[in-house]
Amino acid sequence: MAAPVAVLATASAVTLGVVAAHPSEGHDLMATASPQARLDATAGGSAARGPVVTRGTSRLVKAEKQIDAARQQIKATRSAVRNADTRLWTTEALNLWSGPEQDAVKLGVVDPAEKVLVTGRERAGREEIVLDGEPHWVSTGYLDDDKPLPGIGGSCTNGSSVASGVSPNIVKVHEAVCAVFPQITTYGTFRGDGEHSQGLAVDIMISGSTGWDVANFVRAHYSELGVEYVIYSQHIWSVERSGEGWRGMSDRGSTTANHYDHVHVTTY
């Protein structure tokens, strides 16, 4: 029995030497082993090393997380669009973006003075609006509750005028208001009291909600028109106290005296 044992020992030593010298060849030897042997060997190695996560498995897990995040984002967007019930006015022409990210795709432009649905979601300096049932993103700070007032421009074409000799600012007020509100044809200037007698004031004969449109238009462009103060519907706004907005006035006893049937404008 000594000879076979010696031979076996020699053979084992040679085999170990080959495996140590050529590791890749050792893997080939493992590949030729029986399925059970390979399973046992793998199980033994796994038990020693703990769970094995391959690079492919890691990429799969990452991809699944990204897909899940995308699904959640789509779900949140659909919910925001479906529940949007507030409309605001665009105050400028705004670029439409596919998302809030800086690398988002530009989808077009929305015009100023458009009333759009808003979702209330804001991110990275942009806010989400809804057009034709689809979400878009625009720069924040350009949506308002109030419809933007028209700018100064155009010309008076309805044949109205102001008296000669009034201040240049009164001429500018008339031209600007007439261009935007051509339905107004009566402007009162000179009379015997106060700024009217000096050619510094004009009464724009209009009432109701349009009167407020005119008053706010003049107020918005007070600097270009040289306006000092505006009175309408028993309220006054002045440059000197502009931070207080429209202020209520005491009752002067009549519709005209309380400026319900005209907008009064005094200029510098």
C-alpha cells in the first residue's frame, strides 16, 4: 500500500502546483467538474465571502430605481395637471420649457396677456402651467392675478382732442388714453378752478369698470405721462403717497364731485 499512497501524494502535490502556477487553468478544471461539485464549491465560497452582487445586478437595480422614480414623477405631474384650478395672466411673452431643468427642451412661446392654468408647482426658478391639457414650465415672476395693462402706443383716431394751450403732459395723457380706449370721446380741460385753470388737469369722461381700467392705465404710466395724481370713484392715487395705493376720499355730495362719472388726472 505504500507505493499507491506515495503516488497519490505526488499526484496531489503536482496538481496543487499546477493550479497555483496557472490560476486560469484552475478555473478550467473547475468547469470540467461535475455540476454538484461546482455547486458545492460555489456554495462554500459564497458562505465564506457573503452574498455576491455582480456588476450586472447593480446596474439592474439602479435602472429599476430610475424607472420607479420616473413613474412617480409622471404620476405627480398628471395629478398636478388634473387638479389645476387657478388661472393667472402672463405679463410678458414667456418661453415654454419641457421641465424645470436647465437642459429642458424649449417647446414654444406663450404670448403676454394670456390667462393660463397653473399647477402651483415651482422648481429651479420655473413654475408649471397647463396649456391644451399639457404641462409646461415658464420662468417664475411673470404670472399675475390682474390682466396686464396695455403699453403706451398707437395714435388717437376717434377725432377727439384737448384744448390748445394745455400743458404738454395733458396732450400726452389724451393721446395715450385715446389710443387704448377709443370709445372715449370727451375730455374736459380748461375751466375756472384749480389745476384746470392752469391747463394742468383733464377730466376723462367715463364710468363703471372701464373707468377703473383708465385710472389704472394712467397710474401705471404716470412717469411717462408726467402725472401727479389721479382721482376716480371717490379714490385718489398720488405720486407723493404712491406706496399707499388708492386711498378713499370723503363724500363731496354728488356723483360728479365724487368722480364717479369721470377720471380726473392732474399733471406736472
